[in-house]
Amino acid sequence: MNRTFQSSILSLALSGFALVNVQADEPRDWVNANLKPLSRLYLHFHQNPELSFEEKATAARLSRELAAAGATVTQDVGGHGVVGMIENGAGPTVMIRTDLDALPVTEATNLPYASTVKVTDAEGNSVGVMHACGHDVHMTTFIGVARYMSANKDLWSGRLMFIGQPAEERGSGAAAMLNDGLFEKFVKPDFALALHCSAVVPSGKVALRPGYAMANVDSVDVTLYGRGGHGAYPHTTIDPVVEAAKFVLDVQTIVSREIKPIEAAVITVGSIHAGTKHNIISDSCHLQLTVRSYSEDVRQQLIEGIKRKARAAAMSVGAAEPTIKVSEGTPSLANDVELTGQMTDLFVEELGAENVSEAEPVMGGEDFSQYGRAGVKSLMYFLGVVDQKRLDRFKEMKIEPPSLHSATFYPDIEKSLEVGVVTMSSAALALLKKE
């Protein structure tokens, strides 16, 4: 037993932490025997959420859990990132990733275990914090897989690389870990796996998609300038609100008239601010846009089009050159086609064909894409987490089910954990199969 693991076990024992890990050859049998302690771990993560870049306690708990499962753990990789390595003879390296961070959302589920955490954000506002995107499910599944694989080393050979990644919601945690030498300090994996909760796929089911599954995401800030003055004398001013109105309408034609119709693209103006009073024409107008696409060519075409339209709006009214800033870019997620096909067949064997479907591509973003961009064969699949009866009830009521990031979203946890651990463990076993 190495010193890192030994000291971790000692600290867990001193803190009263109970290790529960019943051995079983088949992942489903193991989950059935270990579901209660996993559910308790889920409640801990759910009730103790932390915002992006502030996941210190979450990372510490994840590290203790990985050490208890036999991993050699390194903390503070790219911020609060965690790396846990389990060596088990010759073979490939499989990376399994979870995200750690929660969202500035005040939970409104009325569940007895709802998060009551409140923090002060960077602007000095008091905000609630909630795992409204299901990262608590991701982390618990992740630990379940680590426990199962550690308890059944006779079934596989190779190396497991468990990654607890910070700041996914800000689209920067994966890049931060890679820039901190993740693949140089440890090892570059042969395969990378992750799952993502879905609020529309029923619990007990999974969905996979080869190729593009999630979008490029870019934020664009545009400041249009004018010449302020009295609202009664517009001829003495350059009105940046009218200038912005031209831009907002014109920018929509980029997707409808400049992008090939079979290419996916979205430009949304999410925020527009100008002025202070009814009768004052302001000096400037600030707009915030989110831009979504799949291919890199379309991504660049959209951004260049926005810049061109902003400059044209300014020129049309004789205004000064606008300020344009592109930030928070996350590349699109493209699942490896061969790996996706292999895992689809495997999941059909494990769950039945009726419980495995092809996922629709979505315009949401995920920085798990960075690992694929770094040259690793990768797959992120969607885990259904809402019971079919609940989905049917929403349909009867003619309302949409709460989406991810909603204050009223919550998973039906036991079935979600069961399928999450079974599929991810089965995937790891298949990729690390003994010769």
C-alpha cells in the first residue's frame, strides 16, 4: 500500500468515514449491493454545491473518495482539478471525467434535501447555489465506477485515470487542466469517457450520438457608440439605440442568408443596455450575444459576420468604430465515431435496445470537447435522469419538464445512478479487457 493511499485511509478512519464497497463481478449486481451508500454520497454533493473556480471542498471530498477506492490522488491541477490514477498491469489508459461545479441558482424543488447554500458573487450579490445541471449525479456515478473497478481488478488490465474537472459551467476547466500539463505530468489517455444528465431522456435509458453532439459556444460583447444629448433634439445627436436596433435586425440575416442552410448556427442577442432616462439619448449601447455552431468554418463565419454588421451599423449613422470582444469560447464536442458505435452496441447488450437511442445534436456547449481536441478518442453520452411517469405527467399537464439549469430540476436518483454506474463501468471494462 503506497503512503498516499495509506495516509488517506487513516485520515478517513479518524474522521469516522465508513468505507462501503461490496465486491461483485457484474456492474449491475455491484450497484444493487452499493446503491444506498452511493445515494448518501449523492445527497452530500447535492447539499454542498460550489460555484465555478470555488470547488475547494468538493475537490477535497472527491479526492478522499478516490483515495478510499485505491487511487493515487493529486489535487490542484488547473485550479481545483483532481487526478486519481489506478494502475492494474499492462494495457491502455482510459480517462473518466466528472465536472465539479454548480450554478448560481436558488433551488426551488421543495425537496427535503434541497440545497440551501448561499454565497456572495463577484458583484457582491447574495446568490443561491444549486447543482441544477446534474454534476452531483456525475460525481456520484464517477465514484461508483472507481469503487467498482477497484473491487474487481481481476476483470481488467491497464490504467484508469479519474479526472475531477473544475469550472465546466464557465467553459474553462478542461483547458486549465490541460494547460497545467494534465497529459504531460500524468499520461495521455487512449480513450476518454464522460456522461451528461438529460432532462428529456427517461431514467433507465441512455442516448449516444457519433460525431457532433454539442456546439461551439462563443460570447460576443459589442459596444456601439453615439453622441448623447436631449431626447427632444435628436438631430444634434447620434442615437446608439437606433444604431443597435439596426444591428440586432441585421445580425439575424447572417444565419438566414449567409450560412449554408444545412449547417447549424444560432446568434442570440441576450442583453442590450443603454441610457438612464426617458428623455436622454445616451453615448453608447452595450449588447451581449451568444453564438453557437458546430464546424470551425461556420464558427469563424459567424464571428466575422457579427463584426462586419456592427461596423456597418456604426458607419450607417456616422458613429465611431464599435468595440467588439469575443470571449468564453468552448469548441464543439465531436464524439469519436468508432468508439460511439462500440459503446452503443455494448449499452444495447447491458440495457436492451429499447433503452438505447441516438441523441439529437444540441446547441449547448461542453468543454469535455477539449480532450478530444487534444487527440484523445472520446465519447460523452446522455444519461436519462427523470422518471417516465414524471415526464408523462408533464405531458398531460401540457407543460415542458424542467430543463437543466432550472431551479426546479431534480433527478430520480436511484435509477439514474444504477444506469450511470452500469454503463460507465461496462464501458471501462470493455476498453480495458484482458487479452
